[in-house]
Amino acid sequence: MKLLYINTRFFFALFGVGITYVLAFFFPFLMWVAHGILLLVVLAFIVDYLFMFNQKNAVVSQRILPEKLSNGDLNFVKVDIKNNYPFRIKVRVIDEIPFQFQKRDFLINKAVEAGSNVFFQYDLEPKERGSYTFGNLNVYVESALGFVSRRFTFQKDEVLPCYPSFVHLRKYELMALQNEFLLGGIKKIRKLGHTMEFEQIKEYVPGDDIRTINWKATSKRSQVMVNQFQDEKSQRIYLLIDKGRTMQMPFNGLSLLDYSINAVMALSHIILKKSDRAGMMTFSKKTENKVLAENKSGQLRKISEALYHIQTNFYESDFSRLYQDVKYTIGQRSLILLFTNFETLDAVNRQMKYLRGIAKNHLLVVVFFKNSELHELINRNPENLKEIYDEIIAEKLEFEKKLIIQELRKYGIHTIYTLPENLNIEVINKYLEIKARGIL
């Protein structure tokens, strides 16, 4: 009886019988009509019950989950339902999705023909990393009569991990295989000089640098030959993530920390495709989650595992400790991308000596974020005095961010100042620009 659910159609039928009995009080000849309708409703209920419960495995369903969820992206969950009844059925699917999504109205209605399958999918967009537990997959089945429903339950308590964003990694892979920036919104950058890593000798074509002419090969082939060089490989790139309180600020459901983690995954994929060495570490009161820069087959998985459990805290990040650990951990000159967030010029000046110390031995790029809500205040047309004050304050804060950029550049520190949703493409663009210019 726990699997039996009486539908509203049955109660509407009983309500109709009751109305008929009331009318029979005034019109006695309707009494036998009411008896007949009541008998038909009871018989239909019994028949519907027997149809629904005469088979043990009348409906078979399966929830098909991905191996893992990608944070901040659309992930698709597939459901397959098989109808073993000899008649057409209607199904209501209620999947007990993880509580993190806070979906209280999940319901999918489908019709399944006799002996056939129906296959559909729905999407989920997680906003935090961690474990997601799926409960029961509940399938409620009813026949054409629709008086009763039978519940079928499948796949209770499936746990799925949610990792930093990985579904878009292949989208950026073309950038790693080409020497020019090909994705929309990325400008081409003229190379300054060339690297000294030899690739091949080829015939001269108009536009080749005449300084690369190979005179010995030219004399042997009796035609102009030039040396072709490629970007230097095996360079060390370290990605440093600040997980202090400034990285807790949320935008579109994701914190700045999660945006940074997703960017680290995307950039690490590109770095490894370019045959460079990718490494990372996080810091707050101390440095943690260290992954030394390597270019091994399992390096991307190692970085992903290191990023999986990272959470922000309420401490102010200790840049002096970061400077000491970078000095003793990273021996050779490397490209360091530091993901943090500075809101005021005073906050930068307090850490400037440590940033300059890192930039003295490495090529340092500081990545910090635009506030999209401030940009909305700046770009809207104020209609009253309060909105004018809000716009002035927003412009002041935005101007201070520009002063931060100037202050960092004064000491040879590169910067990326971007909206959180554009972070992936901006850091990849900066990395490829540095490779193209050969300044590492």
C-alpha cells in the first residue's frame, strides 16, 4: 500500500457522485443513477488498481550521471524509462536532486507507449565544489483511467563529486595549437624578435625575417633558405591563488575564488598543451596545496585534485609568508600569475614590497577583478540625487583601481584587470602574449 497513490481524478469522480445524490433528494428518480455511477467508479478504481499492480517490474528506470560535475557550468543528467506494461502509461518523474541546488519544484511529465522507452535529460548548474548526493529517482505511473498511481523508486543515494570547471577546456585548446590568437575578442599581437629554439630550415617566402637566412643551406640548395624558430618550451608557469577573505565576494552565484580556480584549470590545460610546465599553490595565512611545475601526463589531474577542496577563509592573506615560500620553492625564473583582489591603493601599498620582491626574480602578473555592479552604476543615467551620489562613489572606486594598475606597472609588474566572467579568456590571452613577446 505504500506504493499506492490515489489521484485527484478519483476524488473528482466521488464528488460527482455526491452531487448526484444531493440532486436525488429533490428528484428521486436520480437515486438509481447515483447508485449506478458509484458502482462504476468503484469498479473502475478496482480495475485500475489491478492493471497497475499486476506486474512486479512493470517500469524500469535509470538515472545516468556524468563521472563528475563541472563547477559553474551546465551539467546534463539523463533519465531512461522502460514501459513493460501492455498499454500506454503516463509518468511523473520526481528526482531528488542534491540540496545545494535548492530546487523544490522538480517535476517532469512524460507519456510512454507500451513496451517502449523514453529518454530525456535535464541540466544542473552547480555553484560550489564538493560532494553532491542524489536521492531517490521516483517515477509515478498511471494508466488511461488515471484513478490511481503506482510509485517506482530507483537508485537511492548516489554521490557525485563537483570539480573545478573542466567542460570548456577543449574550447581553448585551439589557442594552444596556434601561434596566433584566433578566438573572438582576442587581438593579434606582433612578435618582438624571435626565440632561439630551432624548429626547422625552410624555403624563404616574402615576409620572412631576412635576419634568419641560413647562408650555408642557401649555398647548398642554390635558393634562399631561412631558419624557423618556435616558442621556447618547458618554461615554468606557477599559478598562485589567494584564498583570503577578499576572494569571498560572489558574482552570479560564484565567488571570486571559484572564478580563479576555473581559470587556473583552463590556463593549466593550455600551458601543458604548449609543452610548458604548470604548477600552482594557494595562500592565506600560509601557503598550501603546492603542486610543483611539471609537464607530465597526470599533471592536470594533480592540479584538479589540489583545487577540489580549496575554500576561502576570513583571514587577511599574508604576502610576506608568500614571498618567503616563493623564494625558497621556486628557484628558477618563472612566470607567476597571482590571483587576488585589491580594492584600494592602500591595500596594494601595504603589500608592494613583497610583490616587488617576487617580481625581482620572476615575471609577475597580478590578476584582480572589476566589480560588475559598479560598472552598472557608472553606466546608468541617474534620475535623482541619491543615484548621482552613487555614480560619483562608483567612479571614484573605479579610478582607484586604475591607480593600482599604474602603481604596479611602475615597478614592472604586469596586471590583468577583468570582469570575473571574462577571467578565463583574459589570463589565456596574457599567457600567449607573454609567450609571443618572448619576455619570460
